[in-house]
Amino acid sequence: MEWRLFADLAEAAGDRRVTVDVADGATVGDALDALLESHPPLQERLFDDSGSLYDHINILRNGENIMVGDGLDTPVDSDDELAVFPPVSGG
């Protein structure tokens, strides 16, 4: 399964695309754990001190925001594309 990372998240990971392996029946949370295991610097950019995902972080599964559905408990398939976006500002 592939993660697409944007802006400073890609810089922290050292790449814009990261492939992770997860078991059958995995969730977005499992895939996120695999991403963090292989790229620990992302932890502090995605989660606060209490271990909660920052409110301003957006995670998409195949272009759909996971927070509209089951959040980190959203099921994933091996061919899914996951994307994580930091806040974006500008004018």
C-alpha cells in the first residue's frame, strides 16, 4: 500500500511516496503505524503529546477524507492509496 506525503511531511520522510506492508483486514490506523515505524520523524508532525492526531492533519483514502467515515478505523485494501496533508495556507 502506498502513502503519498505532501509539503513538510515529504521532507521529514525523505520521499513523497512511501510503500508500507499491512496485513489483510488492516485499517488506516494500521497503515499509519507502519508508516511511522519506517519514518519516525513523522510522529511529532502528525500527533500531539497525548498521542492524538492533530485536528489540522487530513488523511485521504483513495481521495476520500477518512474523517467523514470511520477515521483511523477505516478498512484498507493493499491497492489503496493513502495521502496525508499538513495544513495549507496562502493567498
